[in-house]
Amino acid sequence: MKNETFEKSLEELENIANELERGNLSLEKSIETFEKGIKLSKECSEKLDKAEKRINILVQTENGLEEENFIVNE
């Protein structure tokens, strides 16, 4: 899951939500699916946080926008 794009992870998360809403799963399968959804939700949130940090490090300079060094600790 970690190497998937944000869009792919979000699509999978939407599919999980739809599956849970239908209510056709056993209790055990529902819990397993919910757990997978929580993990995906956390990963999406982390990807959004990293994107926000990257945007925030763009600083206005005399010559326009300049990107500062950005190191991601994974």
C-alpha cells in the first residue's frame, strides 16, 4: 500500500467505505476491511501532510518562487 499513488489509495478507501456501507460482510470480514480502511486513511493523511509541507517550503524571493531543500524522513 505504501507505494501506491494518493489517488489509487483514495479510490481503494472509497471502495472499502462502499463495501462496509452495504453491510453484506460477516463481522470478522467487516472488522478486517475496516482495519484496512483505517490504514489507508492514515497513509492518505500522511501523503497529504507531506504535500502540504512541500508547498509550505516554497518561499517568495526577488526572482519569484524558489524551492528550498526538502528532505522526507520515511
